[in-house]
Amino acid sequence: MSAAPRAIRANTPSTSTRPSPEEAKEAVRTLIRWAGDDPAREGLLDTPQRVIDAYREFYAGYEENPDDILAKTFEEVADYDEIVLLKNMDFESHCEHHMVPIIGRAHIAYLPDKKVVGISKLARLLDVFAKRLQTQEIMTKQIADCIERALEPKGIAVIIDAKHECMTTRGVHKSATTTVTSQMRGRFRSDARSRAEVMQLITSSDIG
């Protein structure tokens, strides 16, 4: 494969610019007033705290460096050189344009050269990028870039299929529409047979 690409868009704010919890809660109160309600009424009194607690969970990916997740690799793998695939991984993210949910499923595969990584690390990598303000296209590329830097594999395939609530609950209101993005690198991009093999594994309902 070609030299590892530079990461795009770090998505990591400086901690010195992060507002205090009270400032964040006041921002929620402002939005409640903007929506037309009264943040002082009984049912909304605790909403600002609940919202910032939810935001800590929604955007926990800013607290982790994705490269650290794949830092520990294994080279003693008995020369294993076939596809490693994690498929049907559910995730939740948020659109950076409207801050509404992106809910979908990801498939991540790589063709090892000399390094493999614990399979749970690929699931964690997905979550770190998903738990940020995102676009699906950029998130797909970020996952592939990180795997390429860490493992230098012979091939990478990242496919994401998701619903965007900015399309389903507002705007064009196309509730059944999903968006599919993909990144094919190395052999999965250049070799039709390898690409067909990984796609067959992804689309098959059962293996074995």
C-alpha cells in the first residue's frame, strides 16, 4: 500500500476553550427559551443537567486518541494473511450540520501484512470516531486512515450504512432513506477478486 495518509480534521477541541458545566447548562436554557418554552417550569428544571450529561456520552470520542487504540499490535500470528472482518456493528453519531442523530451500521475489514490487532479494538475505533460531531463521509475515511497508519495492511475496506435524522425528521423527510459510504484501500481497491471476496463476506447473512 502507499504511504500512510495524514489524518484529516482532528476533531479535538482545546480543553482551555471548553465551557464550564454551568455555562453549558445556561446555553441549554437559552435553547429552551428559543424553542418557545420556559426553562424555569417544573418539567424543565433538571433538563439542562440531563442534556449536558447526555452530551458527555454522545461526544465521548473527543476524550480519546484513536491512534492509541490501535497502538498495540501483534506480529506473532502464524503468518495469518486472510481477511479480518467485523461486520454489522451498530453505532450512533451526530451530524455536524444539525446536531441530530446518525444511526447506522458499519463493516470494517483489513487484509493483514505483518500486524493484526485485537478485534475489539476495531469496534472501539468505530465508537471513538462516531462519538463526535461528524459527516458520514469523513468518518468513513478517518477509520480507514487510522487502520492504515497503525497496521499497514495489504487492504482495507470500510463500509457504513446509516440513516440521518437531518433527512428523516426535518428537511426532505425521506424516512426510509439510508446513506452508504465506503473506503477501499490497497488490494480491495486494485484487485477485483479481493474486493468481491470481502463484499461477499459482508453481504452474506451467515458464515459457516
